Amino acid sequence: MPRTATIDLRTEELSPVSGPAAWYGPHMATQSDSWIYHLSKAHIAEFMEAIDAVRNREVLEIRKSDFRLPKLGELLREIRAETLHGRGFSLLRGIPVSALSSREAAIGFWGIGQHLGQAVSQNGKGHVLGHVQDLGLDYASPQARGYQTSARLPYHTDSSDLVCLLSLQTPQSGGLSSIVSSVTVYNELLRANPEFVELLTNPVYRTRWGEVPEGKKPYSEIPVFNPHQGNVITTYVRSAIRKGQKLAGVPRLTDEHEKAFDRIDALAGDAALRLDMEFQVGDIQILNNHQIMHSRTAYKDHDEPARRRHLLRLWLACEDGPALPPVMTTTHQGTTKSGRPNGIQVPGVPFKAPLTAE
């Protein structure tokens, strides 16, 4: 069996990273007034007027200029800057989903997304508007994605600059959202286990779940930790790494890799590092994938289909996002016209914005 190659992709020495993205959960829990943004009555009125102005348009046709938000747009610019270049996460609270139809909620969420970035595809079906819902799939299946199940999702990153989630329905129990600064995880790992950081700045191989972009292999190869321009860009999906081991041509993981992954998972889930948040209906969570890993506990749904847990999701590319190492948009992903990661784009598959889970 081939073993993992050791190709040094680093351009910088390994050293701790400082700044607002290197936070600890317990401290952030006391600072909720800085990262939870509440919509005012004026914001909501403006939001509803913006939906009304484009309600007869197809979702994919709606642009930022069509979805006018003079006052709320100022707040979104603040959130965007803080999420891309500050602490790396924000929560916008108060979207009036109970007053919206499913189509109106999709239009409103899409419109807000247009003020934050460019929507990119989240899967091989070309979905630029996603649905996080239990479709009854088996998470152990090689091509099953965790968001299609009710299983616990380990800490991971997604394939875009930003990931945004709008809570439409909450479960009967469980489904707690947890996030952790991947910068802090890197710093803590570098302090206690520098040999693991050294190992994981070399390529790790991940399945593409059968969703293969043009000219790419069925797997990607990219380091977990990518020190770059004084920052560290993290990309980590352990389930994809594990399932990638079943693909032909993928080098075998070593015991040291597994120990390093175990340590990352332990740090991410440590109460001294992580931040927990329970979604309310109408919350929009906005995360910087390059500096935040996120997780979800397993959940139990309501029996009634209309009450089952349901989130809308956007993956967004931001042309002024954090500086990225070239590997992010070469072997790992393709690029948007502005040079940012383009999500999961499969040849010949047009973009779609489905109003229900598919």
C-alpha cells in the first residue's frame, strides 16, 4: 500500500498565530453582545420590503442591487468584516420566518447572502441554496454527507470562504451547534504536540464523495494546517479523510496521523476552547471556514414533517477574503472569477436553488 507523501508545502516557519481569531469559547460566551446582532423593527421592515420587491423573480436571478437594504446593509457590512477578518463568526438574530412562506424565506436568505458574498455550489447537484435536513441517509455510507442525516457531526470545515445557516425549524431535542477557533486549535497543538503540526502541514487525502470537478481526481490532497502570510488556514473533514482511504491510489494513513486527528478532535471539543450555541428559529449563523471549525450534536426530530429540523445553507465566496495559499484553489478546489474557492462544481451541472431538500 502506498503511504502518505511528505511534501513540504510550507513557506513560513511554524509559529503561534495571534489576533482576534485566536479566541477561547468561555471568554466568547461572556461577550455575546459583541457577536450576536439583533434585527431592529426598521431592519425587519426593510427586509420584508426587499422580499416584496423581488417576490416574482427566480431566486438565482436576484442580485445584491435588486435586494435593497440601506440600513440592514450597513449592519451586514459590519458582520462581514468581522467574520472575514476578525473573530471569524457572527450570529444574526430575528429573521421573521414565521411570517414567511418557504419561498419568501429562501428569497430573503438569498438576498442577505448577496450582501455577504457570491454563492457557490455545495454539492454535485449544483445546489447554491442548500437544505440541512435529515433525509434518512446512513452517515456510514461512502457517499453520504453528514448534513443529510441526524447524526452527530464531528468538527469540520466546509469548502467556501463563508458558510451561512438560517434556522427555519428546530428539532425536538439535540442539534446543538458548537464552534471552535481553528487558529486556537493550531496554537494549542503547536504548543503541546509540534510533531503533529509538522505532520499535518503536509498533504492529507480526502474523498470528494463522488462529486468530482473537471480535471480533478476522486480525492483532493491538501494539508490540514496551511500557515500563510502570518495566518493559518485550516481545512479539516475527518470523515472525508477516513472515507478517502477506500479510494484507489490514496496513500495510507499512519498511526501518527490518527493520533494527530484524535488530538485535533479532543481540542476542538474541549470546553476550554469551544463555544456552544443553541439556534433559535430565525437565527443566521455566519462562519469563516478558514478560521472556524463547526460541529453539531445528534438530534431527535418531531414526528410531524412540518416541524422537523430544517436549516437553509449558503456557501459564499468573498473576493476580499483572507489570503489563501495556492493549494486551496489548485489541487483542492477550483476558483471563482475573483480567484476564491468555488465550492463543489461538477462539469455540466447547472446551478440550482431548490426550495425543498433534494
